[in-house]
Amino acid sequence: MGRRALITGITGQDGSYLAELLLSKGYEVHGAVRRVALEDPEHRLVRLHTVRDRVFLHAASLESFASVYQLVAKVAPDECYHLAAQSFVSYSFDDEFSTLNTNINGTHFLLSAVKDLVPQCHFYFAGSSEMFGKAEELPQNERTRFHPRSSYGISKVCGFELTRNYREAYGLHASSGIMFNHESPRRGFEFVTRKITSGVARILAGQSKQIQLGNLEAKRDWGHAREYVEAMWRMLQQPQPDDYVVATGETHSVRDFVDLAFSHAGLDYKNHVSIDPTLFRPAEVNLLLGDCTKARIKLGWNSSIAFASLVHEMVEADRRALGVAPLAPAKLHAG
């Protein structure tokens, strides 16, 4: 076998795409999962269905240093991708304590175990554009000051600083990707993009008539997760570790996303979307836009999947999942 990789969060959107990418490059791929995932594979391992028989899964808890230490000792990875986190921002307002505990301690435990057991391992930390939050400049790059607006964003800033500290203090090959929003048909249903595309599919299937959404004017830099995991891998192939913004450099509002998704289905979103004030965040992040010049120059990475293509792929995947007949060409080009 080739190099050995350990992925935390392998059952998630990014983890599943990353597992596929690494397998295609000849890696031996190991994943850390909660024990409950092994006990309920039909639901919890669904994103791994294409590679389930080719990856090695290990039950581990990121809340336990002993568990993390045993995992790293057992796998002895050449590369470690730390993607696992409590990542849904509105949950982080509801349960700040567990978000901070899980995200900060999990990162610290993993870095410490890698330092002790496999100090030559290349380490990747999944940062987030939510670290910028109320950003002071546009677009945001690697030198933009962090101003997180949620406990999730705060926990990611802490993980980022821990990763940098282990790089500088102990010489670990530890890099962080400051990932702007990235979506796909594998996005969780609790995220606004998937809520929209699955809602469109349910309306087409006659299962519902309305979607309730929050702030339609919030703007994000949305890319495709399949491309973003390629950037993660490229970071760990560099001679020197570093931190990189990964983004498309384009911004679109939630309203833009809604309009495209409904137009793709031949529908007018104004007939189906209602605003729910309770879905607005206590501290909103209004505009995130990434400058990925450094990743483009140093990693040779760039996003190529257009925003409209991403939206259409997600609508189509949700349509197929509900058994809705293919959309007629006339509908495909409506709006």
C-alpha cells in the first residue's frame, strides 16, 4: 500500500470526498468514527457507501485524550486530516459549551498525540471562514484579522492557533485550510443550501409547498466540496507547512441560491419561501468573500465548478433521491 492517512470526520461531506480522493491516489485510508456510527451504518455511514469496503474505520471519541492517543498509535498515519467538528453554526449558539469543548479539545488531543507518536506525520486542520466573522476587509486573505461571531467560529480560531503553535514550537508539518463555504449533494440537511435544494425536491414531489428560511441577504463564497478536499491534500504535499484560504473569490446571497434552485425546477421561489425571524442568527455574518491567491500560486489550486452548476447538481441529486421524474428541458432553462 501507499501512504497511510487518518481522517477524523470521515463520515461527513468533506471526509467522504477526501476518502475517495486519497483512495484514487493509492492511499491506505483510515477513519475515526463514533461508535454509534458502526452500530448504525445504514444511516451514519451513508456518504461512504462507494468506498465502505476499502476504508478502515475505528471507533474513537475526540472528547477523550486516551481514545485519540490509542487511535493515532494504532494507525500511525503519514498524513492526518482533522475534519471532525461540531460545525453547524446555529447549534453552536444553542450549545456553546459542547461546541467549544469538542472542537478545541479534539484538536489539541490530536495534535499532542501526533507530536508524541508520529512527529513526521503531516497534519491538516480544517479552519473556516467563520473565523473571520465580522471581517474588517474584503476580500479576506491569510492576513485578515479574525473576528468570529459564534462559538463555532471561536473554536476554529483556537484550533487554528493550536495548529500554528504546534508547527512553530515543535516543528510539526501542520497546516490549516481556511475553508470558505463548500457544498455538495452530500451536505447535511440542516445547512441552508441543502435545506433549499431538498425543499425544492419535496415541492416537486408534492410532499410540501413551503420552505422556511432566515436571512436571504446573507452573502457567502460558495464552492464545491469535491474541489476543496483537493486543496487539503495539496497542502500536505508541500515541503513546508503553511496556512491557506480556500475559496472561489465570488460571493452570492442566500436569495441568489434560492432563485437558482427554484428556477432550475421551473418554479418561482416567491410562491414557496417564507421568512422565519427565529432562523436569523443572534450575531449575523453578512459578507464573506475569500482571496485564494496564495493557494492558487503555491498549491496550483483553483475552483472550476461554477456556482450555478453546484446548485443544479444539488437540486438534481435531491430530485433523484425522492424519485421525481427528470426535469423537462424547458423547465431546466426557465428563469
